[in-house]
Amino acid sequence: MAIIAIANQKGGVGKTTTAINLSAAFARKKKRTLLIDLDPQANSTLTFLPLEEVPHSLYDVLADHQLTLSEVVKPTKTPNLCVGPSKIALAKLEATLVGQFDAPYRLKDALATVRNDFDIIIIDTPPTLGIMTVNALVAATHLLIPIQASYYALEGTDDLLETLERIRQRPNPTLELLGVVITLFDKRTNLARDIRKNVCQVFGDRVFKTVIGKNVRLEESPAYRETIFDYAPDSSGASEYERLAKEVLKRVA
Ligand SMILES: Nc1ncnc2c1ncn2[C@@H]1O[C@H](COP(=O)(O)OP(=O)(O)OP(=O)(O)O)[C@@H](O)[C@H]1O
Ligand SMILES: [Mg+2]
């Protein structure tokens, strides 16, 4: 079973957009999919669930084991897709877990209790390399890095790769770099094409063939609380995330 952490400590590179729409693409392929939202901003969660339907969050599972993961996981209106919800309370987790010997393992332990209920798990992470992202990387089988096609695209990837190596040394030796997806790509500019070349030089065959272009529909869809497949099924964003999902499934098979 694949558990894919989507991480990049750079903000606004398309982590959440990728988490939402890849999860939806997998669910449409009849994969029983769980989207775990580890970002206190809760953008993934709120795309699928109104706040009033989220009485509890992963905080209650990860902080003090008040609830089990299956007690907080919620089905969404997308068949085969469930969400492990975040709330702003998750922002307290870092402080709550300070000094706890098992702090990095909390999510891994929680996911072990629902493994048989899902075929694939996607984890959305916040733009930090803090305890939430570490929990995601310890629990995951694969890391997927979205990189924004901007001038500073590769800034910070050294730190992320160093974190990947540290986690591989001890808590999770089998964690694989699944791939790098270039996002927010503007094919009209030479700059975007140069950046793509640079990213390919660093990451080689790990770069997915599918590139996610800049697409207004992708930007609008969360505001309407819909995935791209419901909001604009004929958009380039929908077909690109559909193609990315196929590439991902081939690599995790
Ligand atoms: N391909 C795209 N085309 C147009 N807009 C996009 C695209 N991908 C993401 N966006 C928009 O860019 C912004 C940042 O995207 P997103 O929230 O997915 O990034 P993030 O990496 O999760 O950010 P954060 O680090 O804050 O969690 C959002 O407003 C989103 O709607
Ligand atoms: Mg996000």
C-alpha cells in the first residue's frame, strides 16, 4: 500500500492543490483513498468538508490519543475518498509533542490502524520542515515534491533532500523519492522552460513527464469547495492531474 507524503517547505508551490486533485483522481479510479491533512491551515479539509462537519481533527488523534484515527476520518461527497481532517488546533501539535519520545511516530502508528481500509493514502503537509512534515515522512512509503516553475524554484530543495536522507538513515529507511512535479508552469515564458531544464538536471528521471500548467480553474475550484474534476472537468488542470495520477500509480505499483 502506498502512503505518499506531498512536501516542500516552500509555501504556495501547489502541495494542497496536488493533494486534493491527485486524491480525487485516485478515487475516480476506484482506489479507496484517504487524504490526510497535516496543515493547520486546513485548506485540503475545507475543500471537502464544511467546518461545522469537522468537530474533531487529527490533533485529537496525534496529540494525546483522545480519539482513534477512524473516529475522525470523514467520507466526502467524492465516492471512495475520505479525509483525515485538520483544524487550526493542529498548530499546537508542535508544542504539545515537545519532549515526547515517540513524537515523530504518531502518524505512522495512527495510520497502522486504518491500513486495511484504504488502497492509497496521500498526506498534505504545511510549508515547514517541522514535526508535522517529519511525521508525514516517517509514516510515508513515498515522497512527492511539487516544485513551482518560478525563479526561486529550487530554493530550499537542498534542505528538503537533507531531511529525506536523515529520515532514511533511521526512522524510515525504505522511504522513496517518488518524484518531482513541476507546477504553476507558464508555457508561454522562456523562464519557465529554463526552470524545467534546471529541475530536470537536478532530479533526472524522477521528474514527472506531466507538468501542471497555470490554470485559473485550478485556482478557483477550492473556493467552490470542489475538486477540479467536479468544477471544470474539461479544463487543462483536470486532464493534467488525471495524467499525473496515472504516472504516480505506475511508479508505486
Ligand atoms: N496550477 C495552478 N494554476 C493556478 N493556480 C494554482 C495552481 N496550483 C495552485 N494554484 C494556486 O496557488 C496558490 C497556492 O497553491 P497551494 O495552496 O496548492 O500551495 P501549497 O504549497 O499547498 O501552499 P502552502 O505552502 O501555503 O500550504 C493557491 O491559491 C492555489 O489555488
Ligand atoms: Mg497547502
